[in-house]
Amino acid sequence: MTDLPILENGLILTADVRAAGLENVLSAAAGRGEFERIRRGVWAQTVPGSWRTEPERGELKYRRAVLAASLTLKRPVFTSFAGLALRRLPIFGRWPSDIYVLSRDAQGRKRAGLISVSGSYVPDVETVDGIATTSIEFTLIQVCRHGTLAAALTAVDAALHRPRFGDTQPKTTIERLRAEHERLLPYRGSRRTDAVLARATALADTPLETVSRLVIEELGFEAPELQHELWLPELGKRAFLDFWWPSVGAAAEADGKGKYRGGVPEAGGGAAQPMSRAESGGSRAVVMATGGTTVAGAAEIGPKTRAARAATEAMRAAAVAAKAAADAVISEKERENAIRRQVRAFDRWGWGETMQKTPVERRLTAMKVPRPKRRRLLVGSPDAPAALPSARRRSHGSKVRRPEQGS
């Protein structure tokens, strides 16, 4: 890693590089693929192709683009997908390449990767990490207008979600969303908002659960009860079933990788950077962690000793991780067996089966879940754009009165 002037959000301004006389350093680093241009005049460390998952890389890249726009645009107020990225809320589908901002006048327009959103109602404006954005309610309604049903519902469910344990509060409530929707009427895309709000719930623990509900509906099956509680006496604890059909005594669970994380990785610093200075080999100091503690003066230890200690710590960490994984598998198996003893039928699926849809259809059919409706397409490919084509061409709503913020 070079000594380039990196901001707290992980971005680098060309102006700062020029002021420090480091243009050649940035150029060389970019030539090696270490940095990439995010926007004219703004750079960031390149996200390795092996870093996390493709959706997470997409989240990070889009959030970086929004952060870069906040540094180069004149007093922007972000909204729609850009407002989601700042709040680290998930979507389903590929993040857009366009940045969404509040229009300065009555006309919505698109130019050079920037979509200006107009509307008839003056939204509240707040700051997220010092960056101006429309209220969470207005932001989500714009996503309902601009995005696919699956993308918008995933974001809304995440904003409504309140963890079962702890005192973490949801970002908004369905009542506040509906009130904002009513204040905005009439506006283009309001029926899409109706469709999302009619399906929204605070009971979805993961994006996979949200998308699974849509797939179940798409296939025509009866809507399940969510987070049905069971007491497992042999384990002395409760279980909450993702999906429960009391009419046939059937239950199912959607096994995504983790609950809502609360957002995407930061764009810079610590978790914000795909690689730390130590990982990139650019650190001048040598620091070793032993049993979770830092060894002072580790730089004075010989290279063979350092390598041996590092190998030992790696083996210990691997052993601990393996035991934890084994314990988790055993615990989950015991939980599943206890659940099966209380229901007539039980099954589960992951992202792969959900996207194929047919495996879910076969499992629900085998469990004899009622299927009162015809099949209709509701969920597209996760690789498809989250923004609707019409939203990419036009972004205006009804006649507008503009706020003074950001103008």
C-alpha cells in the first residue's frame, strides 16, 4: 500500500494527490491494478474479484460511487437506490450504475449516470454519515417506483426488521411508510408502491426469506404464517419457523448466509477496505497477534520464529473454527429433529433452490401445501438489474414543488 492521501471513507481525491505531488505514485499503483477510478477525480482501492461474494462486491462498488458523487456534486440530496446504499440496506438484483439525487426543479432527468428525481411532495432531508439524503420513508418509496418488486420488497423488509433479541430499533415502520405514501399521492408508480407495501413485513430475518415468500406466491401456493413459534422441550428452548402452513401442519425454513448484517461493508478503513495495509504487504511495521494479544517489539524477532508462530496461530485458529462449525452442525441437526417431531412435514431450501424455483415447488407439493392460485412471474434473476428499464429512462413523478435543501 502506498502513502496516498486516503480519506476516512476510503476514497482518494485527485486534487489531494496532486497537492501532495504524488501523481506518479497513484498512476503507478493504478497501472498495477491496485486502484481504480470511481468517478472523475475520485479513486479507491480496487476490489479483488475473490473478495466476498459478487452481490457484496456490487454493494460496495455502488456505495463507493455514491460517496464519490457526494464529493464531486454541488450539495446533492441522495434518494432511491443511492439512499439505500448510504443506509446499507440490501436489495435483490444488480445494483444500478446510475446515482439517484433529488431534482433541483420540477423536471426529472437523466444525464451522465445521474438520475434527478422529482415529485409533488417536499420530503424530509436528513444526513447519513454527514451526507444529505431523503428520509428513509421517501427513499424507500422511490425504490418502489424505480425498482423491481423483489428489489423493493427486500429493502423495505430489511428497513422494517427488528431483531428478535436486543434493543435494536427498525429503521422505519409500515405505518410511517403508508403515511408517506398517502402524502405523496398521486404520483407515477404508486401502484408499484401499493404492491410492495401490501406484502411488506417486519418478520423477515433475511433477504432470502423475503424472496422465498415471493417465489411461494409466484408458484401459486397458499401464503404461510411467518416466524411461527414452537417450544422444543427436549432442548429447553424455542424455535421460530420461517414458514408455517397450519392447514396441513407443514413448515419450512430458508437458509441464507446470515441474518441482516445491517448493511454493506464500508468503503474504506478497516472493514471498509477489501484489503488492509498488512494484507497488501505495504506496512513497514511487523505486528504479530499471539492468543489475541499484541507482541511489542515483534519486528525484532527473527523471520523463522515469526513464521513458526504465525503457522501455530493459524493452526489453532483453524482448529477452533472447525470445532465451532461442527458444534453448529450438531446443534442445528438436534433443532431440526426436535421440530420434525412436532410438525407433519418439514423441509428447507437455500438461495440455489429458490432461484431455480422448481425445487421449492416440488418440496411444497410433497408437503401437500395448498395451491389455490395460478402461477405468475414475480421474481427474476438475481443477476438482472434491480432498477426497472422505465426508471432508467424517466424519473419524474407528478407536478412538483422543490425543497430548498441541496439547491
